[in-house]
Amino acid sequence: MPHIVIINSYILLLHHKPVNQTTIQVSRDTRDRLKKIGSKGQTYDEIIEKLLEIGQKVMFFNELDRISDNEEFVPLDQL
């Protein structure tokens, strides 16, 4: 969010990045795809965070599938 400073009747808009943010380069196509995924008013950071969470869930369930396909399980009632 820009800061507004008034000096001698001049309005200055000061744009600055918070210390904990960075800039990443993406293609216009990627940017447009991110816009389609997000909701109105949602930031790119929020959209990317949502995609990362979905990706982590997919990886988790893929790992469960891999384990169930390759490992031997003992039912809990047999312990």
C-alpha cells in the first residue's frame, strides 16, 4: 500500500516493498493464469500460497498411494 506524503502542497505517493517481500519474474501467460485462479481482491501471494497448499496435499496423498502400493500393512485390530 503506498504512503501519501504532502509537502508544500505537493502530494507524493511513496511505494515501498515491506522488508519480508521479494519480487519474482513470471511470464505474462503465467501471470494471466494466476489471475484466473484467484478471486477478486486476492493478491498474487495469496494465490501462490493457495497453490502451494494444494500441491503439498497432492504430494501427501501421492505418498500415501505409493506406500499403500509398495508396503505391507498390519491391520490395527491384529496388533
